[in-house]
Amino acid sequence: MKLRPRPLLAGTLCLCLIAPRVLGALPLWQTPPYVQAIELARAGDPSAALTMLAAERAKGPLSAPLWNDYLTLLCWSGQSPAALALLAGREGDLRPDTLRLLANAARDAKNFTLAEQLYRRQAGLAPRADIQAALAMVLAEAGRPTDGLAALDAASPHGEQDTLVLTRARAYVLMLTGDYARTLDYLRDARDHFPADAELDQRYRAVLTRLGVPMPSGDLQADDRTALYRFSGLGQKVGSGQTAWVTEVYKRALPPVAFFNDYLVMLCRQGRAAQALLLAQGHDRVLTSRTLAQLQRAVDEKGDDAQRALVAQWRAKRQNGNAIQVAAQASDTPVPDAVLQEARERALLLIGSNEWTQALVWLMRWQPRYATDPVLNDAYMTVLEALGLVAQQQTLAAAAPMRPGRSPAKEAAFNRSVELGLWGKIQAGQEQGLARHAQTDQALALNAAWLAAPDLNDDMRRQGLDLRVQLLAQRLQWRQAVDLYRQHAALAWSAPAQAAVAGAMLALRQPREAEGLYRAALAQAPQAEDAIEWQIGLAYALLESGQYRHARQFMSGLLASVPRDQIDSANGLPTFNPDYQTVAYHQAMMTAYLEGNADAAHQLDDLLADAPYDNVLRQGQGENQLLRGWPRQAGETFRRIQVDQQPESARTAVLGQADVALELMEFGQAGQILNALATEQPDGTELQERQLRLADALRPQLVVESGHDMGGNQGVADQNAWDSLTRVYSQAFGHWRLFGQHQLQTADFTNVTPTQQARYETLGMGGQHRGQYGTGEFGLFSEIDGRDRQGGFAGYDWTPDDRWTLGLRFEQNSAEVPLPAHLDNVAGNLLRGSLQYRPNDDNQWLLQASQLDFSDGNRRQSFALSWDRHWLTGPLWQLGTLAAVATSHNQQVAQAMYFNPLKDLETSLTVTNDWTLWRWYDSSWHQRLGLTRGRYYQATDGTDNLWGLSVEQSWQWGHGNSLTYGLTRSSHPYDGSQSLNNRAYLNLDWRFR
């Protein structure tokens, strides 16, 4: 790749005019060859200069000028990670330009800690606005937007260009805070000051996109409009922070108020004030102060007297309208506490600024606490009128026709509980902790009082029970909802009630009952939005009940029935259908289970290509990365989600962080996350599931691996051979847990006269360390088989990232010594190294090298390489292969009792078929069949075939408990003759409760 020209490096600045006879004494950076190499680097070929600097570096530490050149050239040649790795201890030698280059490289690599250090060092050398801006953006990207804003506040701009740079950076940092309302206000003012800046304009569009607002189309190219509107609709079901309810309003109110105001402002800026005034007539109640100011400016410049009068009338109405009436009521109404006074003042301030949607969010926050306050209620109705939602409110409140036998008061009480339930559903999506259920709890209390009334007829009681089941499910009280439903099974339940109970049964792991209820609810022809939600629930009920083919077909049919595009009724342009995104997302998550994680990742990538800011999709991406065996990568995804998520969705990302900590065996960190979540939001099955996983990972544990060999008359010549390794682990404390260990190997040998029995039995104890960087253990033991020998072992498997594992282990008096060697009282010490590469859950490479030193003078060196690959995956069946090659070398020992060929080489290919015979959530029963074919070469005895056949079954239950047993039959050549062997084995992994 040809590099772009760069500023002249230090080597080109110091070429001295010295006679050729003294060139050999010059520093490298002053010699003509080096200058020529630097010129080539500037032209796009840094290889020559890098070669010269690498040779110089081999002689010793580089001088400061050459050090800067070397790091710069590494970055130019695409080796930024290598440059960053060389920084430690020499940051003080870096020039400002090198610092900036490396800081940018660290930021690109998402090494935010290093990038922050480098930017701060650069700012200390040259306190410029662009450096402060870069530092602020890095802090925001690291999840510290508040520190980023503080860095910008500390900057001192010099001139208009510095101001623009800092303005762009502040807009970027504000976006990452997730407060899009504040960001939008800032960008409006910034674009007024810098109306022609493309970056601010792009940021403005990004904020509108994240809010789900259709973007103004007047200043777009015609061929870009469809793509932009298609993109902008993707955020309609996301929301963030206090914009969750705003997003809901955009879905229900036409046209969106913010878009309407932005469109009028745009028309005014384009000199089309007459058109803006025409559109605004009849909608003056929703005009913001900013819009009115723009209209006033436009008509003052080019309008006529009638237009000026019209705008003046609107501004006067705003000053003397509902806000003033509400303020007057506020001044006459007693205030019981300071908190209510603050709630009133904030509501009036937002109404006075015509910030209707934010006012609605604010009022909804305080309504559960001050539901009877007349000032807040009047302000609430004012906002609903301004947003055009009065009709919906009346429908929710008391607009339904009176049923026979109901009094107006009783009708109003019932409708009030319905209304609170609907508001409670929205509140649960935008708040955390038990407070998010405040309105749902009020609705349940009103419903309980309504059902307790003595004068209810059968129809009224049925309606009350129907509503209560829905509210209990919304409150996540699954068991109570199901119990109430079963107590009144003969009741004529509505479709929403049946769907709510179906969801509760899914949460309680009763998918077959959930399937029937979802089908019954869907048979009643629900509204489109409910139908999508219930159909997705039905698909999961089919999946979790083991009907995999039906689940796949149903989900595919559902996706085919939902159009990708729809026409936005606010502007008549095509926009992305959010229901399509929802269904496609759930299909991708189902694909991970049915067809494999790689296929699901491709589907999510396709969706994210259209919706890169959609945090629901990114949450699924993080979960998929966990399934593929990439916990660190998933952790980065979850951390980025938390930067700009609404509270409820951010909680989902925090749950993902708990999964990452559990996967990395950082149990202390997982416990802190789960304890914090339990304090904020103690309900929900997801939290309870992870708490159980953590508890099981920390429990005492029993692990038994045992086997019995039945046959073999060559080589090892084992008869009636038994082996077992038993460990009992203690309760974990931090990263550590202790264990006791018993190991036994015994066999009868018929190839010696008389038949002799070899025995190797040890008893010992040790400790194991588990953490994100790997697993290590050490232990000491003593033989209890009559020989007075001790031994020990120590090893560590280091996992620097998601894909690589490097292991090293040493064993003294190792159990790897062949059992026949014990007939001659031979022991041995083992040193083994391993390197594992695991790109994903379907692919694994393993390289091992070991050396076993026998006490009789023999030394065995072994090497092995294997490749484990899953080719076909599914919920019930998997096809895989294991290819392996191994070789060893022994220093021959005359009359050795054990098999020790001078050289040998073995190659094999094993084909495995895995079936899931039975599964129910965390419990399952699997069977595996394996067929092995290969060749074996032994020095002096030639080459022969080998084969093997195995059958294995495994029971799994709970979190980590398993019982595995199997049989193998194999044939392997030893000293030129085939030896048949039959082996039975059993492994147990049990966590004490």
C-alpha cells in the first residue's frame, strides 16, 4: 500500500556538509544513505529505512531522533501495535508529532488507557485545542464522558478554527453521554454558529437517527433520501436515557413534533418563510421558542405585515396561554413539600420552552408519587393537548361506553388501573430498580381494591381478573400470574391475558403450555404490534419445547411475512420497518442455537450494516461473541453499549458483563456486578440464572476420571488394568481453591514369568488458581503403594486473549511413566509445553511438546499437533473431525520393561457424530460415536494401520454437573504386531450443594 507523504522526519533535517573521509564517524541519521531511505519512506516505501534502523537497534538502544523515526516508520508501514509495544520506559524521548501519531494508533486499537496517557503528555508539551479535543474524545470512548467534558472545559481556544475543533469534539462527547436531548440542543446552537460545517451537520443527523426522528430531506441529494430514511427508522424501538418515552410518542403521534419544528427552521433558513408559515398554521401550539424566533427573523427580513402579525400572535399566545394558566394555579395551590415544588417548577419551565416531549417524560416520572396534585395534572393535560394525544388519553381513561351495572365511579376506577398499567409498561422500560414498577404496583393496588368490592357482577369480576393477570406478568410475578390463571381456568380470558400468561410460563420453563396459550391468543386476530410480539413468543415456545424444525419454519415464515420497508406517513417516504428488524434479530439469535453461532453472526452483521447504532443488535452481537468463545471481545461490545444505552437496556449490557466475568473466571468481579444488579433490580429470571451459575462455580467439587483396560498382548501388555484420578476441591476463596488428590494405576502383566502386578498409587494435595489470564495449579503427593517416593507438579495455562492459550507444566515422579516401568522401580520427571489456537467454538488447533526423563537414563521427547473441527452443527446433531499427528524419540535402554521405540510417527483422522438424545434447558443426554483410522511408523518395524471405534454417552445437569461413560475398541501396532484393546471409562463432575 502506498503511503501518503508525511512531514519531514528528523533524519532529513540534520544532513551536514562533511567531507567523505569522515562519514564513517557520523551518526546514522546524518548519513546520505539514511537520508535517501527517509525520502523513500516519504514516497511510500519505508522498508529500507526500517531495515537500517532495525540493524542499528540490534546494536543497542537507539538515540532519541532515531527512536522517533523508528516508531513513526512502524506506524507508516502498518505496524502500529509493534510501535506501541516498544513504548514502555521511553515516552519522555518522544517528540510531539510522534506522540500524536502513536496516540492516534492507540485510540484506533481501542487501547484507551495508553491513548489517554499519550495525549496528556502531548498536551503538556504543546497545549493545543486539537490535542485537548482528541483527549476528550478518547475519555468519552473509554466510558468517561464527564471527564471528557472537563478536558474540553479546560481548553483555551485561540481563534475561530480552535473554537470549531472544540465544538466538534464537545458534540461528539455529548453524544456518547447518551443524553441526546442535550446533544441536540447543543448542535442546534453550534450549527447556527458554524452553518457550513459538514462534520457538525453529520453529527446532527446522527443524533436525529438515534432518536428515531425522520431527518429533514430538503437539503439532501435525491438519490440519498431513500437510504437515509431507511436508516433513520431503525432507531424507532431503541430509545436511550430519557428519550424512551419520546420514542414511543414518535411512533404514535404524527407528525413527530421535533421533526416538524426542525423542518420549519430549515425552511426559514432557505428563505421559504411563506411555506413555513402555511405549514405552521393550526399547529402553533407545538412550536418551540427556537422555531418562533426563526419565524420572527424570517418575516422581519422578507415578510409582509400580515405575516409579522401572525407570528406575533403565536408568540403572544405562547406567553399568555396554558403555561401562564398553569403557573397561576401553581401560585394559588399549597405546596406540601419541596420535592413537589421542584417537580412543578421543572414542568412549567419545560412547557414554557415548548419542550413538550421532555415535559411529558418529566411529568410521567412524578405522576406515581403525586397523582392527585392539580398543578401537575393540569400540566399533564396541557402537554397531551400540545402533542395531540388527548384522544388517546380519553380512550385510556373513560371514553369507553358504560357497561350495564357499572357506576361512573366504578368505571373510572377500572379505566384508571388500565391506564396506569399502560404507563407502567413504558416506565419499566426507561427506569431501573424497583421504582420502575411504581405505576404497575399502583395499578395492581387499584385492581385489588376493585376486585374486593362486594357489588361486582360476573362480567366485572372477569374483567378485573383478566387485567390482574396481565399486570402480574408485567410486574414479573410469573408464578402468581400462572396460579391465578389456573385457579380460574374456565374463565373467558382475553387474548392479551392469554399472551401474558404464556410469557410467564416461558419464564417458568413451561414451553408446551405457553405454546397453546400463544396460539389461542393469536387466534383472536390481535393488532399487528401485539401479533408480532406473540408470534415471536410462540417461536421460542416451539424452540424450548424441542420442536426445532417447527420453530425454524415458523420463524422463517414470520420473517417472510413482515415487509422490510414501510411508508412513513409523516413524509410519504420509504423507511425501514422496525418490526422487520425485531423479527430478523430474534431469527438470528435462534439461528445461533439451531444452525450455529457463525451463521448467526453473519445475520447480525447484515442487520448492523443498516443499523450500526442499534444497541439491541449490538447486545445480540455481544452474546454471540460469548457463544463463539470470545469473552474479551464480548466485554468490549457490552462496554460500548453502556455508553449510550437507556437504563433498562444498559442493565442488559451489564448482565452481559457478568457473563463475561463468569466466562473469564473472574468470580469476584461477577459477584460485584450481580450484587449491584440485585440491589437495583432484584427481580427477573436472568439475574437469578447468573447468581446460580456463580454459586455453582464457587461450590466444593468432586471430579473422578476412571477407566478399565481389557486386553492387549503387545507393547504395554496390560491385563486387568485399572486407572483413576480423583480430586475433591474446596469452596473457592477469591481466585483460589484447595484440593485433595488420589491417583491409582494398576495392571497385571502376562508377558513376564511369573505374571506380575504393577501398581502406582499416590495421595496428595494442592491449590488451583482461576482467573481471566488462565488457570494454574500446584501440588505435592506421596506414593502409598509401598515405595517411599514423593513427587509434585506445577503448571499454568496462560490465555492472553480470546484465541490463544500457552501452557507449561512440570511433574516430578510423573504419572505419565508407563506402568510396566514400575516393575523395575523406574520413575520419571515430565516437562510439557502446549500452544492452543481457538479462533471460535468450531475450530481448535493444539501443539504439544514434552520431555520425559526416566530414572533408568532413558529420555523420551514427544511432539503432537491436532486440529479439531466441527463441520456441521445443529441442536440435535453435529459432525466433526479430529486430525492428529504425533512423533516421539527414545534413548534406547536395553532390557527396558516398557515400550520405548527409538523413533515413531503416528497420523490419524477421527470422525465424530454427536447426537442430543434428550434435552430440557440445562439438563441433557448426549451420545457420541467416533471412528478412527490412521498409520503408525516404528523404527526397525515399519509402518502399519491403526483403527479405533468408540461410543460415549454423557448426562449433564445443573451448571457444570456431568456423568460421562463410554467404550472403545482399538487396534494399534507394537513392535510390528497388532494389539487389540478394549477399554471402558467413566468420568464424574459433581458440585456439592
